[in-house]
Amino acid sequence: MSANLNLTAAERTELFGGFDPDEHAAEAEQRWGGTQAWTDAMRRSSTYTKQDWQHFMAEAAEINARMADAMRSGTPANGDLAMDLAEEHRAHISRWCYECTYEIHRGLGDMYVADPRFTTSIDATAPGLAAYYQAAITANALRHDA
């Protein structure tokens, strides 16, 4: 199973560096292949151009940087700023990938700390960021469940 990206090998390297989406595509399909989220993500991503991917990644990096700044400043993960950033993160996923419900978002947050590959990647921005994201995502979901 291919990651179904409409990019040349050179564009993939330029955009994703050493990360090869194809290496993880089979695992992702096995975990989520029968879901509407998977179907939507595959449909959407198959149409993205290099510029779309650049925009997607720049937006994600900006949210990550602001979340890391909030964490470094001592903002509580259950405070309004962190929860608002978690909401931006959820909206970013919904806008670009699939409808990210609060339940799905909580699952992502849990995966950020349960799967060392995600933790390592997220914590590259700032040590402890994956756990902070998870706590902010959980707090935001609870805020919206109330």
C-alpha cells in the first residue's frame, strides 16, 4: 500500500526529509483502513500538490511552535491558551485530513505519548511537548463535552 501522495521522489525528500510515508502506510491502513477518517484522508491527500503539502506542514509547525511556547512559559495544559491551541490542532486535522472529532482527537493525543515514534517526533520541537499536547487535547475535549 502506498501513501498515495501525488509527489515525485525528490519532492517527498524535500518535504518530509528522512520520513518516508510509504514505510508507515501499511501499518496505518491496518489500524484505520476501514474507517471514514482513513477514506477521507486518502481521498484528500491524493489531490495535494507540493504547495498544498508545504502549506499543511507550515501550518502544523506554527501550531506546534505556539504549543511549545505555551508549555515553556508554564501555561497549564488545561488553561485556556493550551486548550485553544489544541482546538486549532484539531481544526487543522479536520481541514486537511479528515473530520477530527473530539473522540478521535483524544485518541491521537493518547497515541502521541503511547507510541515512542510519535513522542520522539513531537518532543524534537521541545522535550515534553507530546505529553503536554496530550493533556491539552484531553482538557479541550472535556471542555467541549461539558
